Amino acid sequence: MRTDSSEGLGPTASWFGALPAREHLHAGSGDTPVLDVVVPVYNEEKDLGACVRRLHDHLLRTFPYRFRVTVADNASTDSTPREAARLIADLPEVRYVRLEQKGRGRALRTVWSASDAPVLAYMDVDLSTDLNALLPLVAPLISGHSDLAIGSRLARSSRVVRGPKREFISRAYNLILRGSLQARFSDAQCGFKAIRRDVAQVLLPLVEDTGWFFDTEMLVLAERAGLRIHEVPVDWIDDPDSTVHIVRTATEDLKGVWRVGTALATGSLALDRLARPFGDDPRDRLPGVPRGLARQLVGFCVVGVLSTLLYLLLYSGFRTFSGAQLANALALLVSAVANTAANRRLTFGVRGRDRAVRHQAQGLVVFGIGLALTSGSLAALNAASGAPAHSTELAVLVAANLAATVLRFLLFRAWVFPDPAPAPAAASAQAPPGRDATARVPVPGAPTTAPDPREPR
């Protein structure tokens, strides 16, 4: 799997906060379009002209911003290039890109990576999807509400006309995605999708597939990274003349599911680079709360409750064949390892195996502090009451664990999983060679010094 997402990033991208906070896009000025609709084609000389003209006419009548339609030719061997040349001559908003290798994913990656439009979309050349869904598809991206948008043929309000064979294959494939990759989006294969350009710049280098699985891989990675995917119910009519080879495509898709699932399970994908900055999530906007603290508290509490239940179950089990102190130590050790692993992934968002051993070692130090608190509480209880009841032991341990939990969270946040310091690459990347970028960055509230007129220029 690709793990180097620096390719294609803008000059302000960095390891931390590569994606800016979502904002409403401006209408644009000059010749820069707001929307670039890509139409991947392969040997579509018969349908290309009529379909692109229909799409162009629809956008002229209904889309309120500047737009562009890009025909991405996947190494066609018929007269598709000549038909595209006629479109370009007649329609100024249409352009043509030729690729010498086949692959829908390759075509989308190439065109989207080079486009200057802030919203990027694509649709199949047969226009099976009703074009009235195009504006609802891209509107959440323009407004800043969502990161990606997809058309869904499997939504309740969708109206779809297609044969039972394709219906069964589509639903079975999406069930496989839900069962194996825990995908929550409803339709991965509908040829009607859009993405914000700032998201595409960071996400596309992580997507390895260049064929039909490209869509699925992109959506799975985006969803796992916490990006927002908007779904639009569509009206869709199956194209009976489709040239897609169903068996070969299904086989390649299943191979892709296995590859992506393995990469996610082993943590080899740097999905943290797709995180929005703190403050973009409403849970981080509570007044007087440090950035990210709200989300971390929620995650830590959930993990803490589950860890406490595990601890109490283990303690009760170990207590049947050992003393209270030994049972407490064993139960706390096992639950502490599980607690550190869960908090590492769920609360503090650390993925992959990098520094995992170190984090567990630091977690064991925190475990030692918790062990001291709980063991001390048990010792004090035994000193006060010679033979306390089992329910009394559990009550004392719960109280001691509450105190240990507060201390554990503070140590996790400040020592084991501290927030990374912002990388200075954004400032230095914009500075001309040989100049000190940090000296040119103004600090809000700091006095500015006028240039000395005696200084040579």
C-alpha cells in the first residue's frame, strides 16, 4: 500500500493538519471553474458526443458557478479522440486528456491531481444517473459541509431500473464491504461521485488501485480517516450495452478488499494525515476546553468503563484461586495492557505499530501507579476490617480505580500520547530559496517594524 502522501500536496501541507478546516467555497473569479466533471471513456465514439453535449447543456442551465467538463480518454483505439476534438471546438467548457494506459482509477487520479477546480466530480459516459442529482451531489462540498459525496442506488428513495443479476451483484458486493471493511456508505460502485480538491490532494496518493476498485478504496480510506461522506439518492437506469466485464471486475474488487483490509489491520496506512485540524469538529469547540480534550474525554470514558468491567471480571475470576493482592495485580495488569492499546487507537488516534512497545511500557508505568493506589486501598481495608466481604472489596476497588483513572488520563495526555508539535514546513515551503521563512511570518498582536530606508534593496 502507498504510505507516502507527500506527493501532490500543496505548499502549505504538513504532517500535522494537512487538511484545513472546511469552509464555504467562493464562487471563483476569472477562468477558474468551481466544478470539474470528469467523464472517463474507452472506445465511446458512438455515445461520447451526445452524452457530453447533454451534460454541458444541463450544467449551463442549472449550475450557478463556472464549470468544466473533462473527457479522460483511457487509451481508446477507435475515433473517440476525433469526437472529443469536435466537442472542444464547439464547447469552450470542454477539454480532453489522453492517457496511454487503461484504468478508470488511473484516469481519475491523473485529471483530479492536475485540476485547479476546488470541487472534482466524475460520472459514467452513459449518464445512467439522472443529472438532476448533480447539484445536490456537489452542494455539500461547496458549502463546506462534507468532504466527499456519492450517488447511491441503494438508498430508500432511489429509483433504479436494472436487471436482477446486476442488482444481486451490487448488493452482495456492498454487503461484503460492510462485513469485511466495516464500510457504512451504501453504494461503492455507482459512477457518480465528487470530492473536494484539498481532500483529493492528500487522499489520492494513498489510493493504490488504478481500475474499478479505485472508488471503493478511496471511500474506505476516507471513512476510516473520519472524513464526512454525503450520500445522494439517485434515479438510475442500467445501460444494457455496458462493456464492463462483471466476473473480472468482481475478482479484482475482491482482491482489493483483501489488500485494503490487510493494510488497515496492520496499520500500514498513514490515515492520520487526513485528519482535519482540531476545532473543525464541534466537539472541540466547547468554551474553555483545550483543543481535542472533549473528544479524548469521551473516548477515554468509554474505554475506561469497558476496562473497568474487564478488570472486575478478571479480579472475580482470579480471586477464586488466589489472594486479594495477587488477583488485583493480575487483573490490573491484563486490563492495563488492553486499556493502553484501546486508548492508543480510539482516544488519541495513534495508528500503526510505530512506538507501540514504548507506549505499552509507559502504560505499564501508569499501571504501577494504579496498582499502588488499589493495593494500598485493599491493605487499608484489610487493616480496618479483618475479613471484609467480597462486595466491600469491589466497592473499595471501584473507588480506588476512579482516582487512578483521573491520574491515568492526565498521564496519557501529557506523557504517553502528547499532542505533536506543529511542523514548521508550511512556512518554510513558501519562502524563496536562501531566505529565512520564519522571519517573514507575522505574529498576531506583535508590533511591526517599518523597513529602514537606508537599507539597500
